[in-house]
Amino acid sequence: MFFTDGQPTIGETNPEKIYKHIIAKNTAGTRLFTFGVGDDVNASLLDKLADNTRALSAYVRPEEDIELKVSGLWSKMSNPILTNLKLVTTGDVKLSEVYPVELPDLFHGGQLVVMGRYTGKGASAIKLTGKVGSKDQEFVYEFSFPEKTDDGKEFVEHLWARRKVGYLLDQVRNNGEKKELVDEIVSLSKKYGITTPYPSSLITPDGASPSDGKGGKPIARLNGGAAPPPAAFAPGFGGGGVDSKTAPKTVLELAKQDANRYAMRGKQAEKALGEAAKGEAKDKAGDKKNTKALEQKSAYDEARTALARRDQDRVQTGKLGVDLAVNMNNLRNQSRMERVAMQSVNGRQCLEIGGVWIDEGFTAKTESIVVKAQSDAYFALLAKHPELKKVYALGNYLVWIAPSGKALVIDVKNGKEKLTESEMASLFAKK
């Protein structure tokens, strides 16, 4: 167990050389559990030492209970159940892009969730092998792989994508930026709505939720249910106080207002949304989840700047290094979906602003058709285009860009209750 509260200062101080020396000496396959105390450590070195010896890394931040963290790590490392794990399939089914890439040991009271892609279909045996002490152990599970993902299980793909992004970001953190890696991270983050240091045109922290417009708790709703309308449709990130006389009264008005506000791109967009996010954090000081999301965004902003300067040491050491290590570890091991402020719906990226889902491509000049939620027009569209089911699942306050380039706006109190055949066709006539 490597317990440290600082960076190397005596003897060999080059982290890469230290790492290579340890791996070369570790011919017996000894696990090296690393424990970083405080923020003045080389988190990248500690993570690599643990990952490449099939062990675990842990960090205790200045505000955390060190005794609790140490006892938790010790209870794991002192009770291994199965070591040297390997997972394979038989028959025509082949696995690829499996995460974790190197399966760690399984400890008492823990679980290991493995996610990956596969090719082939039909009956296959899933074999898990490992060692119990010095004895070999094998577990075999018979399973029939479907040709494609079953309906209702799409969340698995999203979790897999988050794990892959965490793995790719670790490669960038350890080895520096490479265009292929960055391009893949951006592609995955846009498709699956994942927050990374490489954002699309709109920057949103994972886990951020809209407020109720009164500085209160975030709005909560069941998937597919109607979101309670924000007070006078309070502007989303950091709108602050709302003047009821000038506040937008419809979903379309809100969308146009925010489209103008967030029309900026690149650094301008980052600055605007960063300032807005700070305003929202101030309004919701008691919302710990949102605060963590904003801290995550702040770390990613710093990382992006450092990586652009090729300052690798900056993203590996100190507070930023530990922040990134914790964030990457969460991504690489995510096993359940969490609410996010951006979602991909039928190939479109939608951002939640003030309780309303707004398509990233919407502008104040976008031609729109407003439909009243739960009306005849609402259900007529769904009957003709079942793919709208996923769009409607966002709730009853939304703006979505249809294949024609027009915006379909759903509002509870406003909009058309009847649509002609030509009006419906105009939404789905491809450009």
C-alpha cells in the first residue's frame, strides 16, 4: 500500500521513470494500492500504478474523513475474492471495446460491472475465469445474444459510452492530446450528452437541474411526465430574479430568448454559460449535486486550457490533477444513469433550460409550429410518426428541430389543437 501526501522531491523525481522502475521490479504481480492524501500529489502516477497492477487508487480530500477512507480501502484490499479475472465468449459472438479494459480483482462486498460491444448473435457461453487463492476457478453462463439491443435497454449503450469517454480522457491526461482521441471524445460527448473538457457549442454540466425559478430545489419529474412549469418560465442557467411583467409567457418565447442569449459559440459561449452557471449556483447554494456539477465544469475548463498549452503536469498534479482523477474514475466505473442537462433525442442534442428542453440547433429565426400538449394534434403527430415517442418523453415543454428544419414546439397552455395533413407533412419533409 503506497500512502503519500506529496510529490517526489528526493532521489528520482521524474514520475515516468518512477513508474517504469516499479513496473520493471514488480515481477511477482504484486498489487499496489495507492492512497493520496490532500491535493499535493501526482494523481496520474498514483492511478497508473494502481491500474497497471490490478489494484485500486483512492484519494482523501482536505475536507474528508481520512480514517473512514483508509478503513474502506483496507477492508477491500484485505478480502480478495477472485483475482486475475478474464472474460471471454464462445461461438460466433466476439467482444470488443470492453470497459474496464483490464478487469480488476473482485473484493468482498464489491461488484464488477463490465460493459462492451459485441458482434455476432445467437447462443454463446460467457466464461469468467480467475483465481481463488492459488486455485483456478471458472464460471460459465449460457446466453443467447440478440441481433440488436432490446427496446427499453438503450441505457446500457449510454453507460458504455461514458466509460469509454472516461478511458479516452485518461489517455489524454497521461499521454497528451492526439487529434484522433479528441475527435472521438467530442463525437461521443455530443451523441450521448456527456460533459467533457471538449464541449460542443453549448457547455452544460452533467447532473445540473433546472430550478423552480424561486431559488428553490431543482424541478423533479418522471420520464415522460409533464414538467411543472417554471415560475414565469424563469431563464435557465442563472436567470436570477424574474420580472413577471417582462418574463416570457410561452415555450416559444422562452426558446427565442435563450437562443439569442446562447447564440454565441466557442469562447464566448463558454464565458456566458460559465457566468450563468455561477449565478445559478448562488441561487441554489444548498443544492450539493449542482455544486458538484459546477465544480466538475470548472475542472474541465482548467484542463482544457492546460492541455491547449501542452501543460501536461498541470492536469496530473495538484488539486486539478486530483479533481480530474476523481471525475475520470467516476466516468470509467459508471454503472447507473444520472440525470443530465443535455440529451440526444432522435439524433438531435437538446438542452434543458429553465424546465424546457430546447434543441441545440434552434435559433430565434427558426420557423416553428406550436402544438398544445395532449391535444388532438399532439396525438395525431405521434400516430403518424411513432419516433416522436422519444421526443415526447422529455416532457410537455420542449422545442425540437424536425427533419424539415422546422421547430416542433410543445406547450401545455398554448399551441394548435388541430393540424392539417400538410402541416404535419411539412415538419417531416426532409430538407
